[in-house]
Amino acid sequence: MNQRSRTSNPTEPADVVIVGGGMGGLLLALILGRGGRTVTIIERQPKLQPIARGELLQPNGLRILDRLGLLDRLKTLPAYRAHRFDFHRIGGRKLCTVDYRTLPPPWNYTLITRPHHLLSLLLEQLEQTGCVRLLTETDFQELLLQHNRIIGIRAVQNGRPIELRTSLVIGSDGSYSKVRQAMGIRSHLHAYREGYLTMVVPRPPGFSNDARYYVGCGQILGLFPVSDSELYLFYMIRAADWEEIKQRRVAAVTAAIAEIDTALAESLRSVTSWDQVGYMPCVRVRAERWTANGIALIGDAAHAMNPHVAQGRNQAMEDAVVLAEVIQNGFASGALRGTQLNRYEQERRPPVERLQRMGDELTVLWNTALPPLAWFRDRIFEGMERHPEVRERVVKTISGLEIRPMGIFDRLRVFMP
Ligand SMILES: Cc1cc2nc3c(=O)[nH]c(=O)nc-3n(C[C@H](O)[C@H](O)[C@H](O)COP(=O)(O)OP(=O)(O)OC[C@H]3O[C@@H](n4cnc5c(N)ncnc54)[C@H](O)[C@@H]3O)c2cc1C
């Protein structure tokens, strides 16, 4: 591996400048750094902070981490290996069980972990490449162009303007991407009506080993173990109500949650202040293009999607893998042109758009506050329980291994008695 070590000069030119040190940006930097490319990542946050939430690493994400030699290491960190997801009607019966063991091994499970564990593992690996430099508290401002070609970016580091020289900029700066804006790309950002309160609480004794999802009329509660001792919990609220909800005591929310599953009452006593609760709004991003000459967008900056598909982070990883290969080939051929970056977009756009559509469909049904629609949703869940072949197709899609959402015949079939 051709590794070049970096000097401490923060404005030293790099082969690639990545804006945003989330999952997509760090993974792309790692692959490029391991391949000997010099990379500068700019991240506006001062440091990685543990947040009160967990996240599902789906089989497609696990496959990527495994191929990069990171999965075994990740498994030594606090994480929970889940096989089954049980769906329950709030105040009623169990509707359906989705079982990842129907997938071919070895990636026939999900790993539920807190995002900072995976990100800190990536940061540790980045150091070892000797080719990647991370500038924190550095906020992207604008692209620098000469004769319509990218020559760098301008940013503000700790209140001080800096310029970084490069011929390739990657926007990995999340849903509200400033890089996307600077590219002048037409895009549509849809804010969903519902967001989620998230918490990590002690795992109640006797809480079953599987992940649990409760759906009701305008109510959703998810319970995912994130380690032997912790449970990640997310509770849906109307985004418009968030400001008002946080004026109340946090006990009002924990009491509403404990009503859904009384086994949580004791664990929820550990949540005594809003500081222990995260709020996650949900948005979908549709961008007309993801690439231009010398620039590409990845992850949420290109295509944020509804979290019901639990694929956003995993898709950011898929982007990083495909884009890294395109970049390496481009540099190897002497010059990376805009048309080469297009190949990344051509490969990644179709599966991402299928997942975005599926996320929207699930949102209409799962989040509904209308009793007839909730009845319809419950029938679908129960139909899936009766039809293992449909369930398997859904698991394959959610797993990211084979993205083929339910078709019209599947829908009809789940309605048959
Ligand atoms: C409630 C909820 C639950 C979810 N659950 C899951 C799940 O279970 N599984 C899953 O796969 N996905 C899940 N997701 C989606 C997932 O969190 C995102 O898709 C993923 O974090 C996207 O990664 P990213 O690297 O593209 O962007 P981000 O994680 O948003 O990272 C962007 C980074 O860019 C930085 N940045 C932003 N602007 C600038 C700037 N101007 N200059 C410098 N840096 C900047 C930010 O500080 C941040 O560090 C969920 C989302 C929500 C809302």
C-alpha cells in the first residue's frame, strides 16, 4: 500500500477534501487513505459526542465492515446482535415477526449499536493510514473554482478563515448540506410531519432478547437492545409539537411510554431530565444531481430517507465504497473527470430511490393516526405473518442485500386469508 504521511500544515493540498465527518465521510476517507490517497476531512463539531440513541447496522453495512476487516473489532464494542423484530399493536396483539435468519449467512442478523462506537472505531483506523487528516471545528463556507474547475474550498476554523487546495471535493455534510447548495443543484428537502424522541435506558430484567416495535394510532414506540445492559428506545412525536413538549416535565413523556409497555416503568425512572433525551427530526432529500466536475455528494447530503427503512447510514457506507472505487480508478488513469463521477451516481441512484419510496409508503401506514388506515396496516402485518415468502422479500429489502420492495401481487397476497 502506498501510504504518504501528512505534515501538520492544515492548509497542505490534498487529493480529496471531504466535508463532514459522519459515517459516509469517515468511511470514504478510510478506504481512500488505505489506498494511499491524501485526504483532508473537515468537521464542524469539536469532537465526537455520545448521543442518546442507537442505530441498526443492516446486513449490507455489516458486509462492508467485514470486507474492510472492521466487523470483528466492532463486535468487541458494546453492540447487540438482533435476529428478530416483533411488531405489536399498542394495547393489543402481536402482529408479525420479521426474522433475519431467513437470509443467507454470514450476514443474517443486524447489529444494533450506538453510533459513536462505530465512528470512534473509524477514527482510530484513520490514524493508522497516515494519509488522512481531520480538521475539527471547521465549517465549510464555499467552493473555490478556477475556469469552472474545482481548486479547493474555503472554510472557517475556530472563527479563522482557511483555504484548502484540492481538485476533488466530497459533500458528506448531511441533509442540510452546504456543499449541495454551493453546487447550485436543484433539490427538494421534505420534512416529515413526525420526528422521534430517543433515549438509552437500563435494559429491564427479563426483557426479551429481540427488538420490539409497537404501532398504534399516531403512536410508535421502538425498543432495541444496544448492549447486554442498555436499551435504545425511540418514541414518535409530531415535529410541530416538539417545542411545546420540551416545556413540560420529561416525566410526562416517560409516563406515556411506560403505558405502552409497563415492563419499562422502572428503567424509565433513570430519565430525569431532557438532557438525557435526543430529538431526531426526519427529512427526505431528493437532489437533481449528486455529481459535478470535481464534486460529489454522498449519504444524507445526496439522499436522506425516512428512518423506517433503517438504511440511511448503511446507504452512506454503500456510497463510500462505490465512490472510492471510481475515485481510485480515476486517479490511476491520470485525471478524474466529471463523467467518471457520474458512474457512481448511475450505480447508486436506483437502489436509493427504491428505498426512499418504500420509506414514504411505510410512513403513511405506520405513522397513521386514522383508525381505518391503522386497521389496514395491521392486516398487512398479519398477512405478512401468514406469508413467509413475502416476509422474506421484505427482510431482503430492509437488509439492503436485495432491494425489491413489495409489489402489487405481494400486497394482494397478504390480504388473502
Ligand atoms: C430517528 C432516526 C433513526 C435512524 N436510524 C437509522 C438506523 O437504524 N440505521 C441507519 O442506517 N440509519 C438510520 N438513520 C439515518 C442515519 O442516521 C443517517 O442516514 C446517517 O447518519 C447519514 O450519515 P452521513 O454521514 O451522510 O451524514 P451525517 O451523519 O449527518 O454526518 C454529517 C456530518 O457533517 C457535519 N457537517 C455538517 N455541515 C458541515 C459543514 N458546513 N462543515 C463541516 N462539517 C459539517 C456534521 O457535523 C456531521 O458530523 C436514522 C435517522 C433518524 C432521523
